[in-house]
Amino acid sequence: MRSTPSLTASRRKFLRYLALGPAVASSFLVEGSLRRAGVSLQGSDPGLESIKSADQVLDVMEFEPLARKALPAAHFAYLATGVDDDATVRLNHEAYQHIEIRSRRLINVEKLDTSVELFGTKWETPIFLCPVSSMKCFDPDGEVAVARAAAKKRHLQMLSTVAGSSIAEVTAARGAPVWQQLYPTNDWAVTRAIIKRAEAAGSPVLVFTVDHHDKANNETQARGRRVDDRDCSLCHSGGFSGYLRNKPAFDGIDISKVTMLYDPSFTWDYVKRLKDATTMKLVVKGIVTREDAEIAVEQGANGIVVSNHGGRAEETLRSTIECLPEVVAGAKGKVPVLIDGGVRRGTDIFKALAFGATAVGFGRPQAWGLAAFGQSGVEAVLAILRQELEKIMRQAGTPSIRAITRTFVVP
Ligand SMILES: Cc1cc2nc3c(=O)[nH]c(=O)nc-3n(C[C@H](O)[C@H](O)[C@H](O)COP(=O)(O)O)c2cc1C
């Protein structure tokens, strides 16, 4: 029996073909593919020249070439990169385009309820902002600008351990607590200090990222650096410890023993260790199999994020939407299952909800919006996704998030 009932074997083969072949020349393509197509990292798309403000942007993907134009090559490549051939990055998005929606008619959708509840907090929509590191390289206000946008549009925000602003600053800008993402490091004293700082900032949830070992093969990022002739030593110097010293989460903490953000010797015991060390809820981010979902729940995780780090960690060729059904099956309704990766349309969000996700997040588009137009760009990305979700909910005949069930998609 197949463990991923969402897509047939032939479809998976087709998706791989699409991801690896030249047929996918869309604006979404990341640099690895752009390079193969002979397009420069700093190129711009004709037709987008007329866009002068965020409210003129039609869809989320349009922000990508605008960001490419706004950013230095190395920074855009850092954002765009996957691993190896960037195929998993593309598949995360492509896979949504092979799931159909079964619309129902003559259902009263005059009033829509897009709200969801997560750990006792009600959110107006299931759309959340994923943790994205080093956002000051996209805009000087970085995570603080994202927090202001999240506050204005009332969305859940997760903050990276290696963010460019402290959790205290971001919480103040958000006007409410954010969820703290955790790269645990190989020094427990440092990990504990980060946890205590998040608790002090009122963070209700710790998001433990388990899918990213240090030193992934991010070739697109390396190529971007190669063509960027600026003097990067002004911001990047001192190797790994210099990198950490620039990250406010580590301010005032002795990081002399930290040599990595994720220790490859970690096992599932670490989940219990974290649970015992904090009063926050613990969500495990980076789960892609039924087996790991079951173990995460057994070990006391309060939630799961189906994620492959936006295709930045390993080249599996498995999109997250393909992984979602088996993870939902493994969680057995005991904990909420969130998802991210390749989400660019309201219909993508609808499909993920139909396959059992409680909330749906996105990473790169917030940085595209930020790089192109600062805070208003992030607001526009959030507004577009929300409007598109509302449109498809009306069209498909689902007046509430709860009404979006498996029967509304054709696997
Ligand atoms: C530039 C960049 C930095 C990221 N930094 C982190 C991070 O610090 N912690 C983390 O858990 N995930 C990180 N991610 C992964 C995102 O949280 C998220 O899983 C992913 O971006 C979703 O895929 P999408 O970009 O296709 O929407 C990062 C992703 C990008 C693109």
C-alpha cells in the first residue's frame, strides 16, 4: 500500500519531470534554474517595471522578480536557494498545481468564517508567517517590519533563532507575542538561555526545527556569492562565531562552546528534554513522514509543522503537500498539523486545509514583499493570500475553514 495516497506514482513521476525539465519557466523559478535558462540573478522582468507600489502587485509570485531586482545577487541567492538542483523547492509549489478542487454549488457563503484556533488563541485566518533568518539582508527593518505587517494584518508570526532582531524588539513591533523558532545549538546552556528569553517575552510556543543540519549543499547560494562583487566582510566576518555574535538571540550569552546550530547526535529524547525545560507548547517543525509524526506525538509534541525547510535542507523530491496526508494520519487528530513549503496562492492554502492542515505558512514570499516594498510589501502578500483564500472558499462552497474537507479536493 502506498504511504502517500495524495498523488499517484505516475503523477509523482510527472512532477519530477516538470521539476527537472525546461518546461517550468515561470516567474517562480529560483536561480539554479534561471542560470540554466541563461538568466542573470540581477535581471528584471519587462512588464513589471510599471509596478511602483505594493498595492499594484497582482499575485504573490510577482513579488519574486521585484525582489530579485531590489536585492544584491548574494542576498537574493541566499533567499532563493534550495539544495543541489533546487528541484524540491520547485516541487513544493508545482505539486499544488496537480490537485484539483471539487466545487459545490448553492451553499450559503454570504458570511465567511476563516478563523482557526491554535493552542487556545483564535486567529482570523489560518495563514501564518514562517521563521526566516537574517531578514535585515532584505530590508534594514527586517523582522521588525514583518512584525508590523503581521500586527496590521493580524497574523501569527514565527521568529527565527537567527533573526536580525531580538524577540523583545519583534514582540514590541508585533504588539503581541510571537512564536519562537529554535535552533537548539550543541550547547544546552545556550539553548536553555534562548528558551528562557522567549518565555520572558511571552512567547506561547517553541518551534523546534528538526530538518536542517548545518552545511547543506546550497549551490545556488554559492553561485550568487560568486557573482556578487561587493565587499561582504563588512557584515560577514569572524566565521561561525562572528555570525552568531551578530544575532540578537545570543546577546549576552556565552557562545564560546557553540560550534553548530543543530547537533547531528540529537535523537527524539531531545523533544522530552525541551518539554521538561519550558512552559511553552512545543511544536516540531520539519516532519514529513507518518512514522515521525507518531513518534513526535508519543514524545509529547503539542503540534507538528510539515516542512522540508522550503527545499533548503535535502533534495528529496517530495513536496510537503504530498507528505501532509501521511503526517495527518500519524498525528491521529491528537495535535494540530501545520504546513509550509511552496504556498503561493489562496487555492494552495485551501488544498492544504482540505488535506487536514490546521494552518498554512509561507517563507520566501514575506522576504520578496519585504525586499520589494518593505513593510507594505509584506502586508500586500498577506492581503493577497487572504483575499484569494476567501475567493476560493466562496467559489467552492465552504463557508468556514471547518467545512473545507477532503471531499473538496481530487487527489
Ligand atoms: C531565507 C530563508 C531562511 C529561513 N530560515 C529559517 C529559520 O531560521 N528557521 C526555520 O525553522 N526555517 C527557516 N526557513 C524555512 C521556512 O521557515 C519555511 O519552512 C520555508 O521557507 C517554507 O517554504 P517557502 O519558502 O517555499 O514558503 C528559512 C527559509 C528561507 C527561504
